[in-house]
Amino acid sequence: MQNDLSVDTAEASGGKNGTQNERYPLVVFDFERVEFPFVICIWVLIASLAKIAFHLNSKLPKVVPESGLLIALGLVVGCVLHFTKVASTSEYVLDANIFFIYLLPPIIFDAGYFMPIRSFFDNIGSVLLMAVVNTAFNTVCIGGALWAVSLWGWIGRDISLLHCLIFSALISAVDPVAVISVFEDVHVNQMLYIIVFGESLLNDGVTVVLYHMMEGFIELGEDNIIAIDVVTGIGSFFIIALGGTLIGVLFGFFGGFITKYTDHVKVIEPLFVFVLGYLMYLTSEMMHLSGILALSFGGIVLRHYMEHNLSKKTAVTVKYFMKMLANISETIIFMFLGLSTIVDTLDWNLAFIFFALFFCLVFRILGVMILAWCLNQRRLIKLTFVDQFIMAFGGLRGGIAFCLALSLDEELVPEKSLFITATIFIVFFTVIIQGISIKPVVNALKVKRQPENNLSLNEKIHETLIDHLMAGIEDLTSRSSHNLMRTKFRRFNSKYLQPILCKEPVKPKATKILNVHAELTEQDAIKKSTSIIKVATVNGSSTDLYEDHKRVLITSPVSRRVISMDPDETLVAFNQALRQRHANGQWQTDRNNVADSVESVDRVVYQRNPDSPEEHSNSEVQK
């Protein structure tokens, strides 16, 4: 549709048969040309405004998860479009191809890139067992149970075993998008978070493989499947999973190597991070391997090696741009989940929906309890009953299950509409009902939370000491565990991989400890000084000058040199100088006089360290 708002046409002089010629248009309106990006921008803008309004209310975010808000917003928009007939809701249904190619990769890449590496690999056995075995257990049990109730006539419809299994495969996907959005707000302890989040991240690859396996079996026909097909399917599962992981690791190595030579073109450093991340996913999908596993492990490797090569500005750019992309994708997914509900093609078989939800909850609990018992036979830190309950309760479904249901071929699976309806209901129940209730449940069960503060120097030193002691004991007792494996990998990494993939050689451990000591001492000095400089009064209002003074203090040439030489001296010097200025009433509120505070610090530092260079002039400090 193109509307031209133009000047009135006039009859052309001397025109034949009274014909008219259009004059040059004054304004042209062409919505069709920009419709798709325009609509996407409007969606993102509406969702962002809704988030702002959501967080303006201090009580609402503590009760309702953000994902629930976005789904509700999608429902409202869908109802408006449906009843006003402004546009057809079928035009805005979440497309499976768009989801897996464009929306899912930023979320998975963000999760893998910022994965807590130590906690993840310390619990890798538990994560893999939950992701692989528990997913397969749920797929078989849910599918078999639904087939049984279908045979007994309890759902009023006859559904074949393979069709029940393909539905159970897609509904067994614990969605990382939903888990991240809920569990990050709850702040459970690191071990519990890593197990649930790691399972949700890796089991998506398992779910997609099982889904395609069942899809292939349906194409073959239930009567034509023989034992060799089952064996081939199981073998392809390991090839797809391991192949995707290998591609991710190789791209991670390549990213580390190529960023060794970006010293003179730092502006393109973030480009390598995002392009390589997307390429590893597309390459895996192109080869029918697991792109999710490629992004998960590739993100871990990329950050581990590229972080040594990237400048600090690049690292900050990558962090916030990646978080922004993941947040936008998450917003669009949940909004379209709500919008996709308002369509006319849903099949509301309440009996099937009830049994599907019931079996999802029951077999999730059974699977977690059985596998937790097996894990506790060898785990040093046992999974308590409370931990197991939260793990079972955290089995949230989301966009992956919904898009797998959308991608079903209706000619092969006539129950597609029924499966989509059941999937939407289960996603809404887990994200909204379980998402709202998980925080009260965590509080009621007194689940251990993740502490807000960082580790102190003493804790870091003892942690490193215990790691080496445990590795030595395991080596002496010929018992291989994650401590010994971690130590061996660090040696191999320092000797062979880092010299190839990183710009600078690995620094001695003693230097690293001293650097940590200096950094933590500087932080302690600044924190202790907060009580002195916290509040100043300007025109009767309280003003926090802490950040302004801190920034200038730690960049003072003399102070910076002493920090690198003796952090303890810096701590004493900072506190003594700040107390002197506060006692004399010289702590200025004007930012231009912050340099005076620096001179006081430098004066004390110079008195305590005669070998330091002479104190700098006020003009030099201000520079």
C-alpha cells in the first residue's frame, strides 16, 4: 500500500483527450517497505517501556517474574489485535525458523560466555547426568504414560506411541531462557544454580536430537522400524552432541589465536567475538549437529582465551552488547509466546492437557530424586532433599518446547494443534505459576543463598591452597577427581595452549597472588574510607562524593606506584589522609578541589615511603 499526499493535479495544457498528469508528490507514505523492521522496533519499544514500568513498582518484581509480565503483555496485545481486527494474529505467530536461527543464539551464547567456569566443571558430572539421562528418562516415561492413557480411552483420542514420544521429547526441554529469568532473581547458592542452569542449557541439545530422532522414526513408519534403526539413532545422538561441542571448541581456539594480532585494530575486536559465536552455531546447524552445545562450550572457550587478548574497553563493550542482545531476544520470545495463544487453531482437549502437565511434574520429580540418589553415592557435598525439590521445581518450560511444537509436520503428526495447545498451557503454568511461587518456596525451605560479597584475600588464598593440597592427595592415593584434573589441565594449558592462543605468557602464580592482594587491599582501603567521606551537605541536601574522590585517588601517580609496591602502606595512607582532611573540614564538595585530597594522600604516602618520588603539583594531579 502506497499513499501519495501530493499537490492537486491539474489538467495538462494541450493534453490529448483531457488527460491529467500527476505532479511531483509533496509527501510519500510507504509503510510496506519498512513494515517488518518497524514492527519489530515497536515490539521491543513496548516491551522495554513495560519493563521500566514493571520495575518502578518495588513490590511487583518480588512477586511476579519478568517473563510472566512479558507473556501477559503479549496476551494483551494479542487480544487487542484479535478483537479490533486491526491485524491478523496469525501474521505474528512465533516462527520456529526465526526462533532457532535469530532469537535463540544470543541467549545461549550469553549464557555460555559468562558461565562460572569453575563451578560448572566442578559439577559437570551432575550436570551431564541430569541433562542427558534425566531428559531421556522423562521422554520415555511421559510418552509411554500418555500412550497408555490413550489406549485406556481416558483422553477420548487414539494417539500412537511415536506421536506421544515426539511430544514428550519436545516437552522435556527445560528452557534456559525461563530458568535464567527466574533463578537470577532468586539468588540461590552457586552449586544449585549451576546444576539447574547447566542442565537447562545442555538438555536443549539432547531434546532437539531426540526430537529429530522421533521425527525420523515417524517418517519411516512405526511398522518399518527395526533394531538397527534404534542403534543408529542412539549413535547419531552422540555424534550430534560431540560434533557440536567440538566445533564450538575449535572456533574458540581460532578466536583466541586471531585476537593475538589485533593490537593496532582494537575497534574490530568485539566483531570477532560475535561473528565467531554466530558462525559456530550456523556451522553446526548446517552440518545437522548441535548448535546449542557448540555455542555453550564455544562461548566458554572463547572467553577463556580471548579475555587475555582483549582490551578492557573491548571487554566492557562485549559484555553489555551481548547482554543487550540476549535481553532483546528473551523479550521478543516471551511476548510472542503470549501473542501466539490468541489464535483460532488451538485444540483444547482438557483431559490430554491435564495428563500431560501431571506426567511432566511427576516424572520430573522422580527423575531428579533417582539421579540425585545415584549422585550422592559419590558426591562429597550431598544434594539434600531441599536441593532436590528446588531442582525439580526449577524444571521450567519455554520457547524451545513451543517452537519445536510449531515445527511439527501436520501431515506426519495430525495431533499438531493438540500438542501446541498442551505445550502453551504447560509453558504458562511453569513460567507463571512456578515462577511466582519459587521465591516463597525458597524462603520457606530456607535454601542456602549465594552471598553478595566477593571472596576476601584470605578466602582466595585458602581456596588455592586447598585446591593444590587436594590435587596432591588425589595424586598420591591414585584417585582421579576434579581437583587433580583441574591442576593437570592448568599445567597443560599454561605450557602448550596459552603461549599459542594468548598475547602474553602466563605470569608466575606468586605475581598473580600479589596482584590479587594489591587489588583487594585497595578495595578495602576505599571501603573503609567510605565512613569518613560518605555524606557531604550541599545546599541542605546529601551528596555522595565517594565515587568522584575514589576515581581521582586511585589514579594519583604516587598513590598508584605505592599500590603496586605495598598495598598495606596504601591502606594506611588512604585512611590517614582522609581522616586528616575530614578533621580539618577540608573535604571539599566541589569536584574541582578533589585534587587537594589527592595531594594529602600523596603527602602521607611520601612521608611513609621516602623512596617514592616527590609529590606532584596540583596541575599535574588534575591532568
